[in-house]
Amino acid sequence: MQQRVPILVYHHVYRDGDPDLVETDGRKATGVIGEAEFRRHMGYLADNGWSVVSTTGVIDWLEGQRTLPERAVALHFDNGWLDTRTITMPVLREFAMRGTCYVISEPTDAASAGRPSAFRTSTEGAVQKPCITWSQAEELLAAGWEIGAHTATHPRLAEVAEAQGDEAVVAEIERSNEAYSRRLGIVPDHFAYPSGSRSARTDALLAPYYRSLRLWHFSQPPTWTFTDLGTSPHALDCQNIDNTVSFEDFTRVFEEALAG
């Protein structure tokens, strides 16, 4: 039986009753989940013996540099929304867990300067919502989180490559990496594709910059696919988790992972 590692991808975690905690018909990913349900998820991991590991730990395992606990899971939080710092991080601290926050550099620049910014996501469309500042990203790092790369402006990179060519993709990546280096003193090892938009060409362009590239996809009802020892570090699989996912489907992630 081959070990499978779930990589759970969340976006927003909102206070229960927040007006942005939108209702869902299940046909489209929302990217939002309530705090109580998120706590229920983390409680399930803790109660069922799942060990939260870092993204670096997953890549070390794929490259044969370490072993992982039989019940290993990684937690990813995309876009660098403010609620990752104000809601998600305190909840994870209660459970002695940490995650990887994939930060979009230009909205983080704007938040750090006290300016609003807008960008487009596949879950919410064009949005203008608060992101973390670089100081808050440093707080995540100090708490043992990892910071991942998520581009400068959150474009669909496969479409950028097709419409504008390789140079535009590289410029987007290098602009964000310069910001991470300047503001955090690091260039992230791990990258997540905005909206899951990738191609063989973008993989080839990004692979020299990062140890890992992570996919993203959505289906309803959910069909879970996993990262295992046959997975390329430049094609990490994951599970999108938001309020379109029932608790029964959430627990099925781990049942199917253990089934190998």
C-alpha cells in the first residue's frame, strides 16, 4: 500500500455570521469556510492521529530525504488574506499546528502601505479584500509557518504564457520573488498556481525557481486525488476545502488516503 499525503487547501476562514460567508449551491468553489467548521476540521485531524507536516517535509519525503508519519497531512492557505493571520493562525496555534501561506506579493505591498488592492480569483471573481502585511507575514514565519510564492498579481499563468509568451511569465515570477527577498529576506521554496492555471510550458519555466509547484482544482461532488511517492514535486496534488465540502466528504479525504 502506497502512502498518500492529503494537502488541504483553504482560502478564507471567516467568523461565523460574517456576511462574506456566502451560501453555496455546490456548483462552484467559494473559497470560504466558517470558523466553527474549520475548528471541526482541525479537531478531526487531532482526534484521529493526523500529524500536520510542513510543505518542505512533504518535498523532502518525495525526494527520499526523510520519512513521514503514516498519517501525515499538510495545510495550505492561499492568497495571503488577512483572516489567515487574524483567525486561522490563532485556531491552528490552539491545536499546535502550522501551515503554509501562499502570498501574492503586490496586494501584500499594498496592505503594508495602507492601500487597498483588487485582483481576480476563480472562487470570488474580482475582489478587494484585506490581505496580510509583510510584518504579519514575518509573524507567521516566526510562529513556524512557511511562506509560499503565489505570483505578484494572481494571473492565470497558462493564459499569460499563451497570450504574452515566456517573458511575461518569468517577469511575474521574478517580480514577486524580488518582493519576498526584499521584505522577508527569503525567496520561497514552494509555489502554488493561481486558480490552478498551469501547462507543461509554465511548469518548465517555474521549475528552476522553486522546489515545488502545487496544483489546484475543484469538482462537485468532490473527487479526491493525492500526493504520493509517484508524484512529481512540480505537480503536487491537493484537496480544495471550503463550504461546498460536506463534513462527510471532508472525512472521506482521510479514509481514501489511508486506503492507499
